[in-house]
Amino acid sequence: MKPRQCGFSTLVGGMFSHRMFTDLNFYGLAMADKHDRTQSIASIYKYFYENLPDQLKPSVTKFNTEEVYFDIFKSGISFMTGNDPQAGRSGTRKFGHLSEWAFIRYTSEIDEGVQNSIPLDPDTYIIKESTANGKSGLGKAFYDLWNAAKRGDSIYKPFFVAWYEVDDYKLPLEPGFSLSREEKDLIKRIPPLTKENLQWRRMKITEYATDENSLLSPEERFNQDFPVDDVTAFLSTGSPLFDQIELDKKINMLKQSPKREIQNILTYKNQFIRDNIQNIKIYSPPRENKQYFLGADVSEGLAVGDASTISIIDHEYTQVASYYGKLDPDLFGHLIIAMAEFYNNALVVQEVNNMGHTTMTTIRNEGYSHVYRKVIEDKITKEKTTKLGWRTTKESKQDMLNHFVKLFRDSGLKIFDVSLLIEMTAITRGDNGIVELNGKDRVVAMGLACMGRKATQKLTIKTDRNKTPLDIMKQFSKNKKKDRIF
């Protein structure tokens, strides 16, 4: 893994060119994510050949955009682009040079072909060199491979170069140069950094400031292209939705000092809770006269695929409990009721898209009425109808995410589930600004719980001091204003 424009492709090209010029049967493949980048890689290999002294040049029978072949050694290289899932499947090779692997779309298909064409042998090589491209989407395969290599669970070996280790990335200091607070923190955290490195960093960040179409700030763009370590590289790429540095701090803090889970020391009357206690986490027991909000994301209950998820918060946006497991949608409805009743008849905010209808039917048939609902007025007939549950649309998803991001940014949300925080690190905006939430079940459940809490904040009515939060919620439910959420 590397910063941009640091010469890795040239280094790898030089290593393999030397072998092609001097060894028998050293044939391989070079590939990049785009055609123009593949041609840039090809030009590196051609440059090394063209600049050899004439007496050292092996005779060549193919020298074009697709292949260079030296017949005397039966060595050479073919050039392909990673926009074809069949790329790299045919032939037998001794090496593969795969550039910008984190940006190649068909990594699994291409990996299968390339790795099968290069036998496991002491004198065979596959080098994947790339900048990071986030933890999800196209970049996920490289992220997973990198972590596997770091753990020692892969045949690949990890190698990282930080931007400040590249000799070119420094500039003479301008007159009056002084370190900013951020730069002082950087030097304290990374002692090898020099002031000359930071002068170059300043100039590079000003270049990014001219790009008005980027979803990232200039500093985030710099961290994406020029990371100081592998953790920062992945945290800073993929146009993350949440503050990745803050997420990393919270994850490390909870891993070092986890919130105590008390689910196994409490007593439960409901059989559904007892039957599923292995998938339930409870951080705080229900408190008298306290109001709670339950968000639920429904899966199909299959052995593969997403899980059904519950997240429960109190009125101060503090996570008190969670569930993550596989249940049939109707049985999941019974578990939702059980956990909601356990937490003082919590307000249930359950997604009703797809299989969610089955779960909501169970909740309704069992007579649990403290459910998120919305009064809708038909634009033509003016007829009003009440819809139970949360229906995810483009607009409602954006509302939920905006509220979630604001709460996290302003430290208004206390999360104790490390798995939820890790899931949040993988959520990114696409090039079109769309956020994909498939497989992010914990995030959806927490977002829905937060929207339930937000809905009660919109309703401001005078209440008696002696009334409990549950009494207040009953009074809220009488409000029938247009499009009022209650």
C-alpha cells in the first residue's frame, strides 16, 4: 500500500524487467484498473527495454500495446485492464503486477484467473500495489486482503510506505514558517516528519482546495492520497459518512475498556427474551419512569444474508440494549414486543419495507400499540390515513442519516456496541451522493431508534409533573396534525 505517485509501479516494473532481460521462461502479466493506467504501466516496461545499451537488448518479436515478448529467452509480459472479469485467465505465468488493485471492480474473478495461472513456487510472484480505497465498495477486497496479510492469514505479505518516507515529498521552508497546532500534533505523533515535509503538505492541500466537486475536505483528500499509516489510509478513503478518526477513537476506547454487559444477571419473565439471550446485549436495565425507544431492522431469517437487529436507547440517546441474530420475521415481532415491554413499553420504530410487513402484522395482532406511525394526507382526496412503522424511502433514509450523523458529530449519542461502531466505519457516500445501507443492519436499527426519540422532541405540550414518560407518550398519541409523527 502506497501514497500516490511515489514510484512503486516503476520499482516493480524494474524488478520484473530485469528478470525478463536475463532469465529463461520468465513470462508474466501487468494489469491496472483503467485502460490509460494499464498503458502507463506498459510504458514503464517498454522504457526499461528501450534504454538498455544495444549490446544488452534481447531480440524482441512482439512490442505493442498488448504484449512485449523476447523470443531468445521465451520471456515477456502481457498487458490487460481490470474492467473484464475474464482478464488473466489463460496462460501460464511466473509473475503478476497488479496496479491500483483497490480500484479494480472484478477482483474475485480476476484473482481466480491470475492465481491459477501462476503456480505456487519459490520463483513466482504476485505484487498488488495500490492506494487505499476505503473499507467498502470497490475497496473492500483490498481492505480485507490487507488485514488478512497483517494477521498472517494470507499468503501475501503486507508492505506500507508513508508519504513522508518519499524523498520527493518535501519543500524548502517559506520565510516565517511556523507550525500550526495540527502540525505540532502530527510531529508529536509521527517524529520522522520534518518541517520540510509539512511545507510540502501545505502546498498539496491548497491544490485540493480548488476542487469544488469533491465530497471530501482538502485535508481529507490529502489523507486519502497520502496517508501516514495504513489505518489512516483506510479511514480516510471512500467518502466516509461518519468522522472516521472519531470512530477509531471510540472503537479503541471500548475495546480497551468495554461497557459491562449485564444480560446474564437479570431476570426475564418473557420466554422470547430467555430463548434469544445469547444474541442480546444489555448495558443498562430499565429504570422506573424512564422513556425508551426501540429501532428494529428486519431480515428474512435465512441462514445466509442479513440479520434482524434491535437497538434500544433512552431519552438521552444512550444505548441500553441491542439484539443481532437470525429469526423468522413473525418470531422477530414477538421478540420486539418482549424487549419493548421490558423497557417500559418502549416506542417501537420498525422498518416495514419487504419482510417488515410480516413483523409489523405480528406486533399489531398481539395488541402492542406503542408503535411509530405517521398520519398521511392524500394530496388529491385530502383523505387522512395512519401508517404504522417506518417506511424507508430516499427522503426518509436521508432524514435518518442526517440526524444520525449530527448526533454522532455533536457527541449527542452514546454507543456501547463495538460492532455497531465498526459497521459505521464502512458506510460511505457513492459518487452520486447515495449511501448504501445493505448489510448495515445495526446502523439502520440505531438510526430508527434515534428517529423515534427525535419524533417525541417535536411534540411540545404541557404536562403535569406527576405524569410519567409513558403518560406523556399516551398524550402525544392523541395529536392528529397533518403529517405529524408520533
